[in-house]
Amino acid sequence: MEERHFKEVRIMTSHPGRMRVVTSALQAAEMILTDWPIEETEILTAAKHALLSCLEGNLSPGSARFAFIQAAKEAGNYVDEPERGPPTGKAFRWRKLKAQRRA
């Protein structure tokens, strides 16, 4: 079975102060089945189905990730991604300088 990787999701574990980084549908499914803090809810059931469908190849990893995040938010163990601030200025581009001719 293929893992079906997606952009990382940071989750608090049942151990105080410890986080886990989940990067695939397989890791997310394992976490829901073994280390999930709440009982069965509609959102959690939907996330399980989404992850299973992703692992079977019937759903995109991005959609499965979204469902997993919704379940994590409901459980209170989702760690928000740090927001990027606005750009601080013009990006510096490295380039070679052309040799100047001497007159």
C-alpha cells in the first residue's frame, strides 16, 4: 500500500508537550487509530473514510489532508501553521556582473 504523501501537518500527541509531524495518509490513519484523544464523531468518521479512500487511490492526498486537519481541530490537537507575514521588500537576485570595458 502506498503512503500517499501530503504537506506536513503538526499534531499534539497524548504525551504533554510532544508534537508529531504527519506527512502521509498512512501516518494520519495510524495516528487516528492508535493515538486519538476523542471518541467517534461524524467529522472523525469522515476523516477515516477520506484517508482510506486516499490510500485506495480514489481521493487526492490534499483532500485527505484537509479531512484529517478538520478532525484534528475538532479533537483540539491541531497545531496551526505559522502565518507568513507580508514581504519585507524587494527580493535580492544573485547574478554575475558583466566585465566592464575600459576605454
